[in-house]
Amino acid sequence: QVQLVESGGGLVQAGGSLSVSCAASGFSFGTYDMAWYRRAPGQEREMVASISRSGGSTTYADSVKGRFTVSRDNGKKTMYLQMNSLKVEDTAVYYCNRASPVKYMWGQGTQVTVFS
């Protein structure tokens, strides 16, 4: 069964840091480019970071560039998002999926709430 499970979200003060994880199962994780997405209240889901299958190439949305770092461990079938210098506007539910997202692979996401 194909599954992506996000974890690690929480409540953090602006300026703080948080790391979220995405555990994959049921497919060949290491053969796909992957990405982190987020949906803020009342907004569309947006991609915030992507990483190539080898982990050697990453891209970031302008809004998080320089603050967020995406990484992956193909042996553990896990992707990570390290978020530093968090802002209130980073508050959202964070999801992982393939870089070309597959509808049935959306998980429950993990809530990140940044307060001032």
C-alpha cells in the first residue's frame, strides 16, 4: 500500500525552528523526485521545496529560500524539511508528495503553527 506519513509539526514561536519528516512506504521512494507542500488557511496548496531522487538537487519557493532545507534518506525512505527563522506566515499544514504530485498519495499532513 502506497503511503506517505508526515510528522513533526507543532507550535513554535516566530524566529524558532522546527523539523518535519515524511515517511514513505509501498513504492520505490529512491526513484522519485519528492517535494514538500503546504496549505495555509484559506489558501491553495503550494510547493515549498523539492529534492531530486539522489538528493543532489533542491529547489525552494522564494518565500522560504534561505530558511528551509529539504533533505532525504533513501535508505530510510524518509524526507525531511528543516525550517528555521519561522514566520507567522509559515503557519500551514505541511504535506509531502512526489514532485509531480499524485492525488492518491496525499496524506494527512502535519500542522505547523507559528505564533508571534
